Amino acid sequence: MPLPEAKPTPDKANIYEQFSNIQASDLTRSQLDVIRDPLYLNSQSEDVLRRILLVGQVTDQLSLSGPIPRTATLVQESFTSATPGDTIIFKPGVGEVWQLNSGDILHTGTAGTITFNFSLTDGTNKTFLGSASTTGQEPIGNDLAPDLLNKPIYITSDMYLVADPTSITGTGRVSCFFIRVR
């Protein structure tokens, strides 16, 4: 059903002209952003904004109720004793919001341990999330850095997740699971 008194009518709407040859299952977020990004938030854009919301929900590119389907990602970063300072674990694209859901750290190689400090940073300042240490493989949370996953942790392009390997003998890996929520 068309929006009441929508201007332009659905058959002339730019969003439908742009996407007329794309199946809903194939539409990407970046294609939807091409229509959304140049809009101003005013009454003249209301019909287009409603259509973007409708198309975004149908194509699983927008969600009003939590995680966006088909956006889960597993990120892994490897470390050696030569890896100094903060390493970006995950930095989303501009305008995206992702939630950290789970993760683990792995120590391999020679005998010893690996220790990571996890923080959120804006590139200048950091807020400490937790520390994790292991001689093998351990999940983040519960006994290992229990404060790290006891609340939702949201990651954006201007506040992203880094790990600082403070002690490494051998090699190590951080693995984190994220899902996009906005």
C-alpha cells in the first residue's frame, strides 16, 4: 500500500528507480546508504525516509529491534612478542554500531603466557575494559576478564576496540565475535 499522499508516487520514487533491478536479498547496506546519505532531515524528505526504512527492514539492512540479520562477523588478530602497543581488533565503518558478544585468546608456541589489555579508544584517549591472560586457549568473560562481557559493549568508528599485548612469549591470537546493531 502506498504512503498516503506520498510525493513522488511510488512508481516515480528514486529509491525504487535505483533498486528496480536488485533483488531484496542482494541489496547491500552501502547501496542503501547511497540513497540515505544525501538526505536532509526535514519534512520534504519524509516520504523518502519512510521508504528507506521499509526497504532497509525488508532487506535486513536496518533493524528496529536489535541485531541486524546476516551481519555477524568473527575477527581474529595475531600477535608476536614483536607486536608493540595497541592493535585495532575491530573498527566499524562510519555510522555503524556493532556489539561485542564473545571472544577468546589463544597462546601457542613456546612455554609461557600471553596477556592482553582490552580497551575502547577514540584514537587518543582510552577506557580500560579488562585484562586477559592464558597459557593455552580461554574464552573472554566468566573467569577470564569477567568484567569485559558483563554488559553490552558497543563499537563504533569513533570508539573502537583495541588490544595491547602486555606480555607475550610465543605467539598469540585474539578472536572476537561482533554483530551489527545499527
